[in-house]
Amino acid sequence: MPETQSLHRSQLQKIDKVNSAECSACAEDEETMDHYLCECRVFSRLRRDIFHGSQCSNLKKLGSCGVTEIRCFITATQLVEKA
């Protein structure tokens, strides 16, 4: 898997791989891990379904969720493309 494939847009912009750090899903905010995993409105329903309604308003709270759920969320959103 290419090294840049697992980076979010905020990181990619810093290394000049993309022109904008704007969220590729909602285009409303900077795409950081916190935004992607906990805040992006595009994924709110998916987040609620996968994390069974638990509030994950920040990465610290998300840390209490299981790895399986987090992996499922990332796979379902297709942020990380399959190699």
C-alpha cells in the first residue's frame, strides 16, 4: 500500500500531495482524523449505526470503542482504499 494512502487530506496537504485540506466527504471543514472519525456530518448515520449510538465526539471517547467497530467504520467510508 502506498505510504500516502492512509493519510487524511490535512496531512496530505502538508506534504503537497493535495491542493486542499478540505474534507473530501462534506467539503465543510478541514479533513483531520478527528473530523473524519467524530464530526463529519456525511458519516453521522454510519457512525451511529456502527458505534451503536454511542457518542464519539472526540478521539478520546472513540478510543473506548472496539477496534473492530473502528475498522468497520473506516472500511465502510472508503477513506483508505484497498490495495
